[in-house]
Amino acid sequence: PTNFLITHIIQPYLVHKVENWREWAYTDGSCHVQNGKQVIGAGVYHPASDNTNHVQPNGAGITHTITRAELAAIAAAILLGYRYRNDVTSLLIAFASEQIRKQILYPELHHQHVQGHILELIIQLIRNSPTPIHFFKVKSHAGI
């Protein structure tokens, strides 16, 4: 009952800033220590289709980072190409990392980056896409 009460009190104050938010593919990467080892993972969620995909970033050594996980999720979202309706003419991808935004926006500045090969894959996927791809930087850890 407490959760019900909180949801109903907060609900009227939550306003969607984007009308078509369900059409976006939301990506995220994670990194944590488990049994003394760093573990990374990533995922893609598409609300319109209620489809969740877990992504294995496959990093090793210095490439075993949260950045690789974030980039792997974006690459997966492009490859999955979420378009759940025929009238959606572009791919809409949301992510929370400002660092990733800069890497995608200015790939020429990151060609020697340790994750350069996965960034180059993303750039090739964008160039070869039959439809426009739009990236959106969203708030992270908003507490909701």
C-alpha cells in the first residue's frame, strides 16, 4: 500500500518531456567488482516493444571498462534497429554518458582511443544506415 500511495502522489507531477519516448532505444553500461574481479555488462531497452537485450561487451585488460560497455550497448541498439511501427522513419537512441556523446559527436578526436575499434564500428553503422539515427543524451541517476 505504501508504494501505491507514493506512486499516486508523485504521478501527477511527472511530465514526459518527449512525447514519443516509447519509440526510443535506451542504452546503458555497467561496471562493478565481483569476487575481486571487474565485471562489465550492457543492455538495450525498447519500451514500445518491451524488448530488453543484454549485451556482452567482451573487454579485456585496459578495454574492460564502463566506456566499452556503454559503446557496446549503442552498437547493439543500432544493429537491433528498433523501429516498431512502419511510420517510424528513424532510429532514436538514448544514453546517459557525456563522454560517449563527445566520442560519437567527434570521432576524429578519438581515433587512437583504447576503444577506437568499437567507436569506428559505430561510425560505420551510422554511415551505412538506411535511415537516420538520432542520439539523445538523457539524465542519469535521476532518482526516479
